Amino acid sequence: MTSKEKILNAAIILFAEKGYTGLSMRQLACAVDMSVAAIYHHFPDKNALYLAATHYAFAGKESVFAQVWAAECTPAERLQRLILAIITVMSMDNDFCRLVQREIMEADTERMQFLAQSVFKNQFDRLLQLVQELAPQQDAYLVATSIIGLVKIHVDHRPLNRHFPGWQSDYEQPKIIASHIGNLLLNGLTPR
């Protein structure tokens, strides 16, 4: 692992834990056992480091989605595969999910715009296209954000959901959740 990768990996964890404003370059330098000057050698400022760390954190997950979009299948099957991919990505990397959640809570306009335009745009554009195929009569933006919200709530609330009446251990299996959400959505998107 290069020094730059070491910095990025630590930055992802620390930004997720402390937030953008809560992390100092000095804290990061201590975490990676480097000088602050060494970090500035790779990144001109904290904002550049944040942008690089966020992009780096998501870059490894793009291949999961590429498989969904490349699959030869119906739009309904693609939706099921996409939901499973989102659950898989969210379950694989708690630090990235916490980083995004913290950023949403802080709601810094510049960082939100970066996440929307530089990190998630490609996947969101494809989701919009899929929704338009599945339900041209629906508002594609609202359906797309609802899909993301449904998936996110199941993943985020897993620790709480275990304690509700009726919970079953199968409800934590990504394929079961993906099938449930997909069926729920497809039934709601189908014209009556």
C-alpha cells in the first residue's frame, strides 16, 4: 500500500467517525504515523483530501453496479439485482455508509453537491433510466429516491429491527430483503 492509499484509508475511517469539521490534519497525521507536511505533499488541503477519500471509498464499489447494468435481463430483474447490489455495497463497508450519513446530517452544500455529482451521479442516472423503463407514468426522481430510501432504511435499522415483534433471522439476508423490496416496488409501479 502506498503512502497515499494509507492516508486515504485512514481518512475514510476518521471522516466517518469525526466528520469533516471534527477531523484535523494533525489527527490524521497521528493515525497514519506521518507528519502533517507529508499529508500536504499528497493533498493540497483538507477539502482535496476529503474529496479524494470519498471518491476512493466509492470507486471500489462501482464494479458491483457495473455487473447489474451489464446483465442481459428484463428491467424488473435489473431492479431486483440493483437492490441486492445496493444492500451488498452498504453491508460491505460501514465506514463509507457512516461517512455518507454524517455528510447528509451536516448538509454542507458544497460537499453534498460533490457527492451527488462526482460520486453517485452515474449510478443515479442509470437508476432514473431504469425507473423510466419500468414506470414511465411515474415521477422517475421520486421513485428513484424512494428505492434508495427503502433499501437504506432496511440496512440502517438492522440492529433495531431485530427487537421488533415478528422479526426473523432470514430478514437480515440481503437476497430476502432485495426480493421483498423489489416485489413491493414492482407491485406499486405496475399500472392497475
